[in-house]
Amino acid sequence: MLQEHFGKRGVQTLIYRIALSQLERSAARYAGLLSAGRLQLGLDFDEAARSICKRVRVRREDGSLAERSVSQLSGGEWRRLGLALSLAFADFAKQRAGLGCNLLVLDEVMQHMDAEGQAAMAQLLGSLGIDSTLVIAHGLASDSLYGAFDAIDVVEKRGDASAVRLSVGSGADGVASAPSYPARASSSSASALAPARLASPAAAPPSASESQTESSAEIAAEKALRQRTVPQLKAEARRLGLRLGGTKSELVARILGSGD
């Protein structure tokens, strides 16, 4: 018994369990904040397999909790838990090894999240106390979410040329607002990048009348696309050789960004 608990393997297992308990508490807290308490995440150490097992419970509408495997989660739920674990690992590294950074970069972390999930993520990121957070995204679930971010940067692409427009859509009060053209990007405490169908910076600057005509055409094109059903949008995206996943808004933005 003493050999089992105080031997080399026993000490290692004890260290793993202590570290895992700390990681679990942090990840569970983030998961709750990102899901309004609907998702509960637990972590167990499998001694036989020497691996970490994830336990997920989802709160039903009646308030009861149901066990779920990771494979049974929706795309938005999976993203929430993935972000919760990533932030928990960052906290763990900072507390245990003194490793920290004043810049946080998140790539496509909002994919498959609904408006509620994206709003919860923006609120959480703004409360972390990190100097700068960069979120790279292809779309927002609602235009009202633009106000949740400090600045919006947009990648303009046409043909083979690309450039970044800084602080696009910022209002007079300095708070980001939805751009007047089909751009979808967001960030918390920093800026974000997303494709937008705009004039290439390599070309000569368009005149005011040309810009107005082009903007009107793009707005009309976006309106027409939004009137289509998701299967119709996926068929168009397939024809253009584009990625099919994501929300309806993401499909619209992707088709518009193709320049076809």
C-alpha cells in the first residue's frame, strides 16, 4: 500500500490529480460563464490509460442535468467548452510556471456560436484583464453584437490583392458599430479580421459616384442572398468551391467575399 501511494508512480499520479483539480475548477467556471450555466465540465484522470477524460453535463429546460459525450455536443457547445479549456490552461500555466502574456489571439473561436454565445464570449474576454485581445472571425450572429467590441478591422479582398482597413464601423463614441457594407468581423479589447467584398487597395481610388454605385450593388446583392434558404446558399457556395459550414450570415459573407 505504501509502495503504491508513495512510490514513483503514486507520487506522479498525486501530482496529476492535484493539477487536474485546479484545471477542472478553472475550466468549469469559464464553461458556466460562456453558457449561462447550461454546460458543466468535469475532468478525470484515467490511471490505466494515463489520460484525461472529459465529463459533460447539459442543463435541460426543466432544470435537470443530462450526461453528454463530447461527440453529442452541438458545434456552439463544443466551441464554448474548447474556449473554456484553453483559457483554463492559460491560467494554469500562469499560476504554476509564471507564464503569461498581455496579448490573446483567438482564431475562429466564434464559429457555430449563436448570438447569445458570442455575446457571452465577448463579455468574458473583456473581463479577463488582458491588455489586447484579437479575435479572427468570419461572421457575427447579429449586427447588435458589433457594439460589444472596441474596434473592427476588415480584410478587403478582390482578386489577388488584400489589405486591412483599421477601425471600420467605429461610431462617434468610439464603440464599434456594424459597417454599412457586407463585412463581418469582431474583437474584444482590440480588433479582428474578416473578409469583406470591397475595392482592392491596389486599384486607383474610386470616385464618390462609383463608390456609391458599388456600395448600393453590394447591399442589393447581400439582401438578395439573405432571402435565400440555407440549402440554396450551400448550393451556391458549393458551386463556387467555398466552405459549406457555418451560419446563414457566414454563408452570405463567404459568397459575397468570393467576388463572383
